Amino acid sequence: MTKQGAKLGFIGLGIMGKPMAGHLVAAGHEVFLHSRSGVPKELTGRGGTACASSAEVAKKADVVFTMVPDTPDVERVLFGDAGVASGLAKGKTVVDMSSISPIQTKRFAKEINKLGCDYLDAPVSGGEVGAKGASLTIMVGGPQAAFDRVKPYFDLMGKNITLVGGNGDGQTCKVANQIIVALTIEAVAEALLFASKAGANPAKVREALMGGFASSRILEVHGERMIKRNFQPGFRIELHQKDLGLALEGARALGLGDVTGVLAPCRQADVVVVDHAGPHMAPQDESDPYVALVHAARVTDVRLTMAAGRVLYRRGEWTTLDTGRVAAHAREQARELARRAGDTLRPAAGGHPPVGGSGAARG
């Protein structure tokens, strides 16, 4: 049960932040809002107050929530010009709900603590659907007393709320979550492609697997989307790559050589998807199985998926690529791979067929 009339701040009103802030407004709290892209009229029309800067939000609110894309964004919001830190007074609480570096989170917490304020890292899982439905999983790091004060507001935004440990532990938990999610998406994509290439109906394969030990939320939701060829964006692949980059950063910092080896498929990379419609650059939707396969590709691999006549071309570092040159190179390698496999590249006219549809090439 929340005490109505609390003075709350929310910075970052994108796909996730907007509905999350909306729940706080709907609960009757005084919510001060700021976003680089502007405050949606939908929120001010329901009682939210637009502020000109992050500092203004911090001056007016007792608890300040942030929800922005990446570590540099959080640092800018907290410590940049007219940032949160410049508007804080002793006794206030900062709650970062972004998914960022656990290492940098600990540094941010120390800086906020020096101002006499508490800091909680509280990344979420559940995506836009969870944000809209107030059903997010919230993984929290920070002091127990601060968690207890903020918990009623977390309850307005999520269902599964856990204090994992001290500052940084919430972000560490989120990184672990993203490792599992990314590798499971890859596994589901590989399994359904394998089933399709072998001549089985992937929809029936998924149905059978859902009743066994391989069952998972990823197989349930993303597996269905793969089969139905529903690739409407729900999460930007560039953000998923960012999260996996955090996993590698943490593994290296901890000296976990074996873990780094396991995470090698998660390496960030350029991706060019080549099909009969021509090349186009990532980011793509995370649940596209052909994009998901990039997590399994090695540094110079070309992955050919005959079912859709698509190729994933991967490089080990972020670079600006000549997509025409890469497309030609990828097609050349794809034809060679196809010749070796005894197949020919047969993209479907007018669009990609279902994973196991009549347009799928057989291996």
C-alpha cells in the first residue's frame, strides 16, 4: 500500500519509462517528469508535471527514478550539466532502473552517497508488455532501508521484486538474466531451424517441447513469433548487444576466462542481413531467429539459413561497412557454402515463408 501524495521524479520516458511513470501518476502521486525527447502530453494530462531539466526533477522530488538506455546516458543524467546530482538535497533517494554496467553503478552510488543520499540500482525484465501491465521483474541492489522506502513504488510497476544485495548487485543480476535470455533465444532459433531443415513441422516440435524439460518462456513467446514470422520490434537488438557487452566486460574484470569463453558467442558485432530484397543493417528485432544466430557466429563466419535464403555476415568489431561490398562477399560465400552442402540458394518470391513452410529449402 502506497502513501498517496509522495513527491516522485521520473527521468527517461521512452518505451519503458513512459508506462512506468504512468503507473506512479495513476496511483495519485505528485510526479515530476523529464525526458530528452520531451514529456508526453498523455502524462501531463493525467497529472504529471513536466520539468525543464533533471536537476529540477531532483529539487522537487524526494525519490528520483531514471530509465535511460545505457551507462553513459545514466552518467549524463546524474552528473552532467543540470543533472540530478546538482538538484539533490540530503536524505533523498536516487533509483536507476536502466540496465547498465554493474562496475560503473558502484561508482555512481558512491558519488550519490557523498551527497547524503541513498542509491538503488533496480533494472527490470519484462519488456514493454511488462512495463504497460505493471508486471515487471525488478532486481534491486542497495541498502535495505532504502529498498523498504521505495518498495511501495516498485509494487506499482512490477510483480516480482527482489533485493538481491548491495549496490551493483541488481545490475549483476540483470546481466545474468540477459546471458540466459540471449543464449536461449539462440538455442530456440537453432532448434527450430534444425527441425525445419530435417523436415519436421517446427510448430509441432515447439508444442511437444513445451511439455518437457526444454520448456521456457523464450520457447513459448519467441518460439511462437519465429514460427509465425512475427518480427514486430519489442526490444532493440542494439540494446541486447549492449547488455551482452556488459556481460563480457564483467567477465573480463573478474578474470573469468572460462566464462568469457562461454560468452564468446555474445560478442558485439556488425551484422548485415542479406536476402532477395537486398542488404540492410542491424539493429533487427531480437526474436528474428536469423538475427539471433549472430550470437553463435564466430568472428569471420557467414551463417547461411536456407529456409529463408538469408545470410548473416558478422565482423568482430563495430565498423562502418560498405553494405554493397559486404553483400557481394556474403553472397559469394553463401553460394560456396550451398555448393558444399549440395543445396542451392532459393529465396522465396514476395517474402519469407514460415520457418517450416513450403518455401524452405531442404538440406
